[in-house]
Amino acid sequence: MALKNLLLWEKWRPKTFEDIILLPRIRDKFQNGVSTNYIFYGHYGTGKTTLARILIGKYTKDKAFLELNSSLFTSIETLRNEVEKFCKTQPILETEDPIKYVFLDEFERVSSQYQDALKAFIEQYHKNVRFILTTNHIGKISDGIKSRFTLINFDTLNPQEDKFLKQEIYKKIVNTICPQENFTIDKESLVQIINKKFPDFRSVLVELQNFKETGTISEISQNVSDKLKIELYSLLFDKNLDYEQIYHFVMSNFGPEKVDIIFKFLSRGLVEWSITNKPDLVTKLFEVNYIISENHYKLETQTDPVILAMTVLGKIRDVVCK
């Protein structure tokens, strides 16, 4: 894809250590690279994956590394077929760095057996391999794994860190992104976007993309909203759709950054649409409303937003498709 056609969050993903927005306590730890095994944890969109990729040399190509998305490769066989093979193989790269790097993204998705087996790999290859794991859910990582890693919390710990990150995001957009993208945004609107999406910088850029295209602060244009509403409502009542099809719909049209729009759609609009299009099922809306209200607050927690959306949609379908 041509660079000019990339969305803002894709185009402005940092490729160097200097470009990434980090809290000082995190930046200071990595001025000299990776010294041990690390777990990066905290809210999605805060730079965990980006920093890991920079540290392992994904963009500079000057290190031997293996990157795996643990949400896709969850089996213990991945350790034997991918990780162990990489750890054993001599690097092809002629590099001064004698250390190889294994980066496992979204590590909370792997099984307990996988986590137990990984401990042995860490011990076996501790002399020449460094492991970096990322997760939104540190509580799902076993104590045995955590005891072998240095834990780095990407969440802000106090109001001072909140203020620092918001200021850095603001300066990045005003001083770099807007001038190079050839558009402007008023201070009030930008501050509103940052406060709304903080600390998720990726979501800030998604919202900024919308502002650049429409000149307003809204998740998506009204025409797209109306189309997606109808598709979402129809999906709820379609017994023939399986989990994979619904997951594809959620990821293609919303993704983790826009799951809050799903909850907005599942409000009064769903009630009014159901009364018009599914009058025989209106009596079930009390239970549907309870499911929505019971789960909406979880968007403010560390719950994976896509998994939360799939859970809510599944519960609603269980009610309306009986």
C-alpha cells in the first residue's frame, strides 16, 4: 500500500526509539537496549507492541528476532515448531549483537501448558536469547512466568504521568502530524479527542483521521453509521451466522478502537429498529437491555474490547434467536 494511502494510525506508528511516546520511567530503562526478559503490560494502544518491535530490531533489521502473535499461535506446538527452532538456529544476520530476541505479542491468549513449557525455554536459552511478552491482562500471566521477567507497567500511575502523556500526544499531533498531513485542528477539539481516547494513542489517531476527513468529532460518518446499524441489528437475528463470521464483522467494521460504537448502536436505536422490524420479539428486549447495561461499564476496564463485544453479541443472540 502506498504511504499516502495509509491511515494516520498506520502511517505514524513509530519506527525508532526516539519517535515513540513513552513515560520517562519507561524510556530510561531502554536507553541501552534490552538487558533482560520483559513483560510489557497495560491498556491497549499505549505503545507496548511498538516498543517491543523497535527493541528487537524489526525496523532496523540489525538483530535476529522472532515475532509471534499469541492470539493466533496459542498451541504448545508453536513452542516446539517455531520458538525452539529459532532459539537453536544460528542467526543468518552478520550482526555484532550476539543476542537473539523472541517477541510474543498478546501473550495472555496462550494456554497454561504453553506458559509452563515456556519457563523451560527461558532457562535453557538464557545465555543468548531475550524474551519480550506483551499483554493487556497481566493477571492472566502465571506467577512462574512473571518471576522470570522484569515487569513494565505502561499504565499511568499518577496525575503527573497522565499530564505528561497527554502533553506529549498533543505536541506530537500539533507539531508533527498536522503540519505533515496538511490540516489543522482547533485546540478545543484536539483536547477533547485526547481526553476521550486517553491513554490509547492509536484510538486518538483514528479519531483524528475522522476529524481530518469530516471536520467533526464523531466516530464515523452518519451514512456509514446507518448502514452499520442495520447490518449489526440484522446480524443479531440471523441464526445462520457462526462465531467466525460475526468476529470478522466486528474486526472489519469496528476493531478494538471502535467497540464503544457497538454499545452506542445497542441502545435506543436497537429498540426502535426491533419495534419496526421484529415486533414479535419486542418482549425479549427487556432481557436484551439488561445484558447491554450489565456489560457496558466493562469498556472502562482492562477487558479486551473485541472479546467483550463478542460476548455481549453472543448473549443477545442467545435471547433473540431462541
